[in-house]
Amino acid sequence: MMDAKFHGAMRSSITMGVLVLAAASIFARPLTAAEADGQPVTFAKDVAAILQAKCQECHRKGTAAPMSLVTYEEVRPWAPLIKERVRTRMMPPWHIDRTIGIQRFKNDRSLTDEQIATIVRWVDSGAPLGDPKDMPPARHWPEREGWQLAAKYGEPDIVVRSEDYTVAVQGQDVWWKPLSDLGLTEARWVQAVEIRPASVKGRRVTHHALAQLLQDEPGVSNAVDDDSNEMQSTSGGGLLMEWAIGKQFDDFHTDTGKLLLAGAKIRWEVHYHSVGEAIRDHVELGIYLYPKGQTPKHRTRLVAFRASSARVLDIPPNTIAETQAFHVLKEAAKLESFQPHMHLRGKAMSMEAILPDGTTQMLSHVDRFNFAWMNNYIYAEDAAPVLPKGTVIRLSAWHDNTTANPNNPDPNQWVGWGDRTIDEMAHAWVNVTNLTEEEYKEWAAKHKPEQPKPEGHH
């Protein structure tokens, strides 16, 4: 018991140290480019471009965001709130701990320290418009919410829609599981996928949507081992993608993809919940294909690594609970992404790699998990962890079942594992790309740390 208390205290001390460092990084304000030049910060010259790049994709008319941030007239009334949200890194939603782990991502929508400093200084100086001639050209946005990957790939090659479902004004949660045909007559490879509810109202009632790929694939079982810490569904093609509010898409690494076979179907699992209004909607899946005849070198699979043993969670009232689970890589692998999944009491989640030599690497730590934003952190191609066979992936999760958690519906309830929003989960979706031993050895040789030269060597 004393050992447990000692280790708990040590862990708390380490956590507090990390929080202090994080706070220092948030509130230490670097000089902006305008400050360095001695020029005033204005909306037209400095702030508008930041909003275009990092905010307007969600904050414009016709989207689910509560306000548009396109014109100066739209932005000015919200200036004090914008300052507070960006200063505390509540917006844009990006919850990776910036002090540890991998920090480079393909889909990073966070603000740099300089961008935050620019916005803060602009607000503190009275939020001036400046010279309208300094305004950057307005970004062109579609009339309705378009596909987010269209800017990179164009419109999807295949769009699959689930059957419509009407969510009642009041009622229990519903898991809608229709079947959709992809219409393929030959095998094709996928380089990116994107799921979205069909309407802005649909986002209010859609908790998550799974697109399970059903196809006849020799040597692949249709069984799912619920007692395993690995929740990878093995029904033919596995899980094509999971969507939850805040997730953008899955954009696979170069020369990597997912395989669709002729006759493949999508088995949907759409989790709906009532919000006091009858809403009829469906979900849509956009599939971006490799050119016909092009076969990527690697096949990636979406795996859910648990952060608790099987379907077991035991969170007492008025406590912060920690759980862990472990998964051994049976082959060398590259991990392409990290997407924590918890519910209202989710607080934090980390993914670590325990290497065969006993050393441990922190891959990613989400220290401010927010149920409203299920961010998918897609590692930059040259930053994604490449791990040898036998590596142990350790997932740790923290749930806050106290009054300090503003999202907690009732801190006096004992909470366990379950599908409902008021229940809890603890796993991370990870795109795992297996490598051959030869590929891993080749990678390791190129990335081997440089050995120090012996003294006296010139």
C-alpha cells in the first residue's frame, strides 16, 4: 500500500511539472512580426489571414459553428472572446500536449505561438481594422459544407450514403446499422476517406458513425475477439473509418492505402441521440481512390487499441480514475495516426511504445481531451513512429468523474463501460501499417542515432 501511495505521489508530481511547463508555453508571448518591425497589428494586415487559414473552415455562414469569422464586421464583436479562446488554446480545437511526444502532424490546425501573440496584441490594442487595402483576397468557400479533402484530391471518386433515419424528439440512444453497396466490379485501392453527417442538424444528433468494410477476403476471419485489448474488426476489410464530431478525415501516408474488393459493402453503425427536436438525416462516406492500376506498397488497417481490459471500466463517484492496457506488435509497424475516444468524463489519454530493449518512448499525450472534439492526429510522414516487432503499445486513460469536470452529467454516479453517451469508453483509433523485417531494418539503418566519436579523433 505504501508503494502504491509513493508511486501515486511521484506520478502526481511529474504531472504537475508537465502542467507548469505547459502553462509557461501558453502564456509566454513571443514578439510578433509586427512588433519586431514596430508596426501596429491590424485585422486587415495581420489577423484576417490567420482566421482564413485556421478558423473559417468551420466559422462561416452555413456551418455548425455558432458565429461566422469571415469579415471584420462579423469578427469585431467577438474579439475579447476570441482572444481568451486562442490564448488558452481552446480554439482551434487541438488537444495534444505540446511538451512531450511527437509534435508534427499532416492535419495540424493549431495556432503557432506567434499567431496567438498576434491575435492577443490586436485585441489588446482595440482590435483595429487597419487599411482595407491590406486585406488578403477572400477565400472561396462552397455554398454548403463541402468535403474537407476536396482541396487536395478534388471531389470523392465514390460517395456512399446510408439510409435516412429520423431521430425522435425524445428517446433512448439508437444504433442504426443499414447496409450499403459500394458498386465495385473490380478491386481498387483507397488513399483517403472522409465521413460526414449530411446536414448541419444531423451533426447535433450523430454521436459517431462507423463504416465497416464487408468483403470476401481469403484467409481473413469474420470473428472479433472481444476479450482482446485490440478491437480491430476482422470482417473482411476491417473498419474503413470511424467518424465522430471534430474528426476531419483519414489521409493515408504516401504509397499506403486500404483495399476494396469487387462486391464490397459498407455495414454502418450510426449512433444517434435525441436533442429535443425530430431530425431526419443520414451519413455520407467519401472515398478517394488511387488511379486505376496503381497499387500502393503498403496496406494500412484501422485498429482500436484499448486503454482498459476488454470491456471493463470501473469509475467510482467523485474520483479521477486511471486505466491502462497493453498490446504487442506481432510485426514491425508504422503508426500513422492517434485518435483518443472517450465520452463525457474523458480527461486525458497517452500512447507509449515500450521497445524490445526496455526503453520507453512517449508517442502522444492528449492532456485536455474534449468529448465535443474527437480529433484525429495524423502524424507527418517523416515523424510517424516506426517500431520493431515485439514493441508493446501502452495506452493509458484518465476519466474525471468529479465536479471539476464541467461536462460531467452526475459526479455521484458509479460509471462503467457502455455504448451510451452517459457511459464510458477508453480506446484509441490508430491506423497501423505493418512492415516486413527487411523494411524495418532498412528504416532503422537510415535512422540509427549517430555514435559519438572517440576522444582524440579528428
